[in-house]
Amino acid sequence: MKSKSFKLILFSALALLTMFVISCSKDLINENQGDGTVTSSNDALMLKAGAIDLPGRLLASNCFQCHGTNGYAGELKIGEQSASSIISDINEMKAKDPRSNIMNVHAKAYTTEEIQLIANYISQQIKY
């Protein structure tokens, strides 16, 4: 019985990994050419995302738990706001008592740089 469970878990993990690799394959570019084309499987490859936009995306993923994918959930919409508005709101919450609102707790945990990354990422999300 345990063998079947292990095989199922292993198969599921491999399936998820395969889907991840396939979904990320469009983000691979040729490091030498930089134009998004890959000339051969032997060429050096790198991810387009790099270290520039991933930190904001990773930090903002916490926001999407309540505010929805890309920040567009019902009354909790934040996706339509400008970066400066988001920064202002988060800094205002950061100054308040963390026991009065869950957002105040979240805001207190972020540095000024992290707030900037979050605001920039969320403000650039498109509604779909």
C-alpha cells in the first residue's frame, strides 16, 4: 500500500516539474544573441526574468492571497492603483498598531526597498 502512495506522489511531483519546465520554456533566451531566439541546444541559456522582476513578484505573491491574482479581487482590489499610492497605503499601515488590522502586521514586516518592489510589481499588473 505504501509503495502505491509513494509512486503516486513521485509521479505527481514529476508531472508538476514537467509542467513547470514547459511553462517556463518561453522565458529561455539565448545569452549570446539576446533577441529571444535559440539557435541550438548547445547554446548558453538564461532566464529572461533574471533577478530584476522576480523579487517584486515573490513579495507580491503574499498580497495575492487576499487581493486575488494580480491584485484584482472584489472589494480588495489593489491592481488598479499606482505604485506611489500603494507605497503610501503600505507606509500608512506600517505606522499603525499591528493588533488593529492584519494588513498592519504585513506592512510592518517589509523594508522600504521591499515596499517599493511590491508596489512597482502590483501597479504593472494587467486585469484579465
